[in-house]
Amino acid sequence: MEKYFVNIEDINKTIKGTLTKQQWIAQCLVKNCPSFLEKVKESKILAITETEIGCQKGFISRVYRLTIDFDDIDTEPFKCVLKIPTSTLLSSCDQAMKAGEDSDDEFITPQEVAMVHNQECKFYNSYSKINDFKMGKVYGTQDIIVNVQEGRILMEDLSSNGTNLDTFRTFNIYQVESVFNQIVEFQTFFITSFTEDWKQNFNSILNVKDLPFFAKFALDNWEKIKTFLPSSMYSDIEDHFFAMISNWEDIFIHNNNLIYRPSALSVLAHGDLYSNNVIFKIDESGNPVNEVSAIIDFQGIHENNVGYDISKLLFFCTSPDVRHEAERKLLPKIYKKLKKNVLSKGIQFDMSYELYYETYLFSSIHFALADIAHIGFSLEQYNQNDDYIWKERRFNLANRICKGIRDASDIARVYKPDWLSLKI
């Protein structure tokens, strides 16, 4: 690698805040990025600088944008992204989850981080090219060996051609449809795969034993949500909210078993499909358009039902009216597309739309609860009390939560009324 650097001693320099050497960065790019290789044929690496860009976004990763400058001033700098997993609580969630305590307090064990990160690496190394599915390029990965080896992922910088939406900006119906089309392509690939190795290789980071932890945050956030709304908007559903929280473990177990129902399909789910992980293309002014540029961050990859990713996207990323419109207009459409795709591959497809929709509904109950547990992170961004725009955004956020809980209770009333009784 020495021949690619102006200063040979730089190969052993590390990216600030990490154990990653510049030599590893260059090695991955030379091997797996043709555009970078073309640059270093005519020029040498002068410097690699890092900027942390994961603040307010990552929970178990530190994310850096790397800028590589060359000695030939006519050679455009090359940019890429380095993701380093961590078991410490990052600044984006320390206030929400630790009430201002030390942001380096551990909230997930190193072993759990290793499992999640190594699964993500395995996914990229096994499924980096899925037909018609848009994902960023990955140039290199390294597994975690706890207390021995740092984990890392080096990937494409998508910021020049795309952006994600802030958490307070909801997806419109056309953006939702674009993401849904990507979900269909992703699901088609695994339903029609000639092997089912993926079913054994990827496990969910979330287990039933974790739910009491998240239930506490959901209950705390419910009290915050109530301060943004008149009581008339939540008083009639509050008992149902408490009941569903008390039954969350049963809800979770029931949903995990949906894939075993006759004619049901299981897929590899992205697992964390919300605004931070969906990149939309941008127009000339840098504003997001309706077309997906890439789906990113596969830390949550695991086997689940066909409604899992769909319901998370709708409950976490849309307003209630867009969610309802998508349920009515888009779900039948993408079901037909999925069925057509699978049948065109010569694979049997026996899942009825009724069963497909039911998996979405049951997943929706889980994500209505998960949304309020998660919303504390977003609420920390809505703390400008003297700004009427932020007050309106908090109201919209709280309204979304309450509409989600109301819809979840309506679903439970039809399918699982016992979930609306407080479990002691």
C-alpha cells in the first residue's frame, strides 16, 4: 500500500476516534472501488481527514465521512463513509434514555453489538447485489472480536446525490410507494432464493426479554405526549394503551409466529426501516424527491413476516392520513406485485391477500407501541419551547402517536380483544 501514499508513515495513522488505519481504508478502496483505483493510478494519497456525521442519528455506531485528498490538485477528493459499532450510549439518545447522565454509559453489551455488526457484515458480504434493489456500495468490512478486534464497515458516501428526511418530516404517498417497491424487490429475492441459509444466519437484535426495557420508555414518553395534546384526544384510549403495553410480550411472541401459519411467507426483513435509513434522490436544489436512491443500514436484518418492514415504515415515517391511504391503495398493489414477481420465478405463492394484510395489522400493533418507545429520541429535537413551529411539530408528533395507538386498539378489538385487558 506504500506506493499509494505521499507519506509512507501515513499508512499506520488511524482515523481519529477509531483503531482503523489509513492502510486498511486504501486497501479496501483499491480492491473494491474502480473509481478510486483510477484516481490513484495518476495520483497519490496526500491526506485522509474525518468528520463525524452520525450525531443525532446512530444509536450503536459512530459514523464518519472520510475525505481523501490527493497530491495532484486536479484530482477531485474522494469521499466515503466509515461506520464503527460501539456499545456506548451515543449523544443522540443520552438525554432521551439516560436523562442527562454520562453518554458513555453502556446500554447494550459488547457481545450484542458484535452479533448485530457481524450479521450486518455477513449480509453485505453475501447479498451486496440484489436485482432491482437499491443499496449503497460496501467497500470493506471487518467483524468484531470482543476485546480483540474493532468492527468496521467502509461504504459509499451517498450525500452528493441523495438525502434522508428529518424525523419531523413525514413521507408523502409517492415516497412511500417508492420504498414499498424496494421492499417488494427485497422480499422477492429471498422468497425465490434457491437456498434458505438466510433463515439460520440472521437473528433479531430485539428479544422478548428486552420489551420491559422499552415498555418503560413507552410509558414515560406517553406522559410527555399527553402534555402536547388536549385530553379529549387520548383519554378514551389510555386504558387500551396501558393494556397493550402490559401484553407487549404476548404481542411480540404472537407476531414472531405469524410466519408459521399455513400459506404464510417469511422473508429477510430490513428490521429498521425508518427515515434515517431511507435515502431519497435530490433535485438541483438539494431537496429530496419521491424516488428512493438507496436503503441503508442493515444492522437489524432478520427473518420475519412480510408485513414487518411495511408497518414500521408507515407507523414511524408517515402521517395518519398517508398511512391510511397507503393501507387502502398501496398494500393491495404491492401484494399483487409481490405475487406476480414470485410466480414469474416459478415459485408457488399461496398466501392470500387477507393473510398478507393480517400480518401487516398484527405488526402494526407492535410498531404503534415501538413508535412511542422510540419517540423520546425525536422529542429531544423538539425542545424549542419559544418557537411556535416546533410546538406545532410536537403536536403533530403526539397526534401521530395517539392515532397509531387508537388504530392498534381497533385492530386488537377485532383480532385479539384479550390484549386490551390489563395483564397483571
